[in-house]
Amino acid sequence: MAERTYGWNRRRFLRRSLAASVVLGVGPGLWGCSQSGSPRAAPPADLRRLKSNIPNLSGRLQRTRVTNDPSTEVWLPEGFTLREVARTGHAPAPGSAYKWHPQPDGGAVFAMPDGGWAYLSNSEVDIFRHGGVGALRFSPAGELVAAYSVCSGTTNNCAGGPTPWGTWLSCEEIDAGLVYECDPAGQRLAVPLPALGSFEHEAAAVDPRDGFIYMTEDKPDGLFYRFLPAEFVRGRRPDLRSGRLQALVVEGGDVLSTRRVEWVDVPLPNPVLAAEDPARIQPATRLQLPEAQRFNGGEGCWYHAGMVYFTTKGDNRVWGLDIDGARIDLVYDKASEAAFNPGIDDVDNLTVSPGGDILVAEDGAQMRLVVVGPDVKPFELVNIVGHRASEITGPAFSPDGSRLYFSSQQGPAPDDAPSDGRTYELRGPFFVPA
């Protein structure tokens, strides 16, 4: 297949990226009105003074060892360092009673009132009610000062997404999975959100302009969903107890071309999937709408500047949904990207930098973070050596754009061994003066 030419205009894409600095620069407060004492989703670096240096990092990797984890080697761009900040079964911070969880997965960073930040990480443990979410608390100087749980008693917490009002949506990847809303400060109990549907949730992304929540489903015939809160007032947390769950419908045509989309309501967002009386069993959400578009293993999902980006692992694709334009297009397709070899295998979590750079984590033979984009030839940003039974998870930038957090879910442990997960902080010149 010929290498494809992506349909998005670079100038248009950059306009969207710049607009995001206005949209996301001030995050509404946790659980209600904006307050100076509340966490908020990490805002982008000030694009009036900085520009992304990430496109210039292509082909500039060097092999080095990880600080605090000298047995692990990694390929990084010149001028970057990687340090371990947490390890499964160990207390990350001095005096902390909380031991870092096994199977660290999806994550996000939240700015805290004192100028520091918290990195939240899911625990993808599939034993019933043994999952959850942990937090690493950093000072304004970037020192790790505390670690604690923000959610427990859940199952197989895979990915999720930050909200513009400063909470973390943690997704259960089980047949009747729910989304849980978590307080990054750990001061409030996590809240289940059944109105967002009962299905095999993977990740979520929130449009800060209207509070719509976009969600992936990790099934070979999964759907792409959105939740519309019954009421939304900008600057306030919406009431997520009621609203409409919808699924994406895509017009026919070449999958490599831009296509129009529309949405249809899901009749039964919380179907009964198991019962002693078979007559009570209802079809799963994805089976209720034959006209909805099927996506082969929905994974990561992230909002940026009027776009929602998400991945599908079954066909190794990265998608871009233009919300206002009601269009969908491919950002990356392994089958048609002959220039990047080896291609991304089992695309998984993703994040978008404050400058609009799309970073995709890999759950396959390689242990890489790869940069992709509408007008970017894919290139490796990180390649961990030796963790071959693992996967990179939870990439997320710090509020000032100087650090990128992510995990090696299994660490160096072999496939049949207990999790030896490691969580890392990558530091370097992601952004430079404009």
C-alpha cells in the first residue's frame, strides 16, 4: 500500500493547538466552582513564550542508564534524563505508608494549589476489587514528597482521562465496567458514574467547552462513545449522574480518507449482562446499535484543541475526531506507514503535549514512546531496553511541560512473574523559547 498523505492542514492544526492554550490555561476547581485551593488538570506551557522542541528530537537518541534504576538502560534524546520515581511494592516517598501499586497503567498530571503537581496512575489488576488508583505528589521544585491512594476496591483500572474541573476519570476494563471520578488530592472518595455506561471501558477525554466525555471500548468490535451531561455550566463540574450516552456512526467510504460522523443514543447504557433468569439478560451496549462504527480494540483517548485523538490496537491505528467539523480521519496507520520500521505494534495509551505533539505508547514487541502527527513522520522518543514482557503506560506532561511521566507496567519481570512495575520521570527540553 502506498504511503498515505494526511488530510489535515498543518496551519489549521497549529491554530487549534494555540487555541488550546486559551481553553485549557485555567482549570475549573474540583467538584464545583473554580477555587484557588483545588487541583486542576495540568495546563499547557505558556505558548506565548515557548514552542515545542519535540519535532526536533527525531533521530537524536543516545543510550543511557536510568537514575534510581541503574539496571535498566534506555534510549533517550540528547540532553534528556530519566529517573525512577516509584516501583511496585515499595514506598515511593520517605515516610509514606502507601506502597506503589502493581500493574501501573493510565495516568495524568494535575496542578496543585501550592504550585506542585500530582501524577495519578491506575492499577490494572484484574482480580475482583483489587485495582485502584495511586498518586505521586511533587513539590513546586519537582521533589517527590508524598504517595497515597485516591481510589480502591475497583477492578482492572486500565486507562482514563483528566477532566478540566480537576478530577481523574478511572476506567474499569471489565464487561460491566464503570468509570470512577477520583480526587487527585485524595481528600474525597472516588465516585462511580454509572450514567457513563456499563461496558469494557478503556479511556476517556473531556471537551472543556461543553463537558462532553468521549470514551473508548476495549473490544475487537467495540464502539466509540460520548456522554452528554444533562446540564453543563462552564467553570463548574457538571452533574454526571444523568445525561445521554451515545455511540459514533461513520459514513461509508475509504478508511484512509476523511469521513463524516454522527451520533446515536445508546438505548440501555447499563444493561443486565448476567442473571439467574436468562430472560432478564440484556444485550451489551455495543450490540444494541448495529449501525454504530466498530473499532478494533479501543485504547488511549485524549482531547486537544477541538480534537479527540484515540487509538485502536487491533489494527494499530491512531484516529483524530474533529469535534466541530464532525469528521474523522487517520493520524497513523501501521499498514500504510512503510517509512517507519518497525511500525508501532499494539498502539495503546497516548497523550498530547501542550504544543500539539501526539505521543503514543506501545504494548508490543518494542518498549517505545513514538511521536506521530498529521504532518510528522513517526519517530521514537523513548525506547526502554530489556523490559520485553512489559508495556509503556500512562504518559502525561507536568504543568510546565518540562517533565513527562510514564510507567513500565511489568518492569523487567518476565511474563509469568509478579508485576515489577516502574514509574519514570523524563526530563529535558521538550519546550524552548519561542
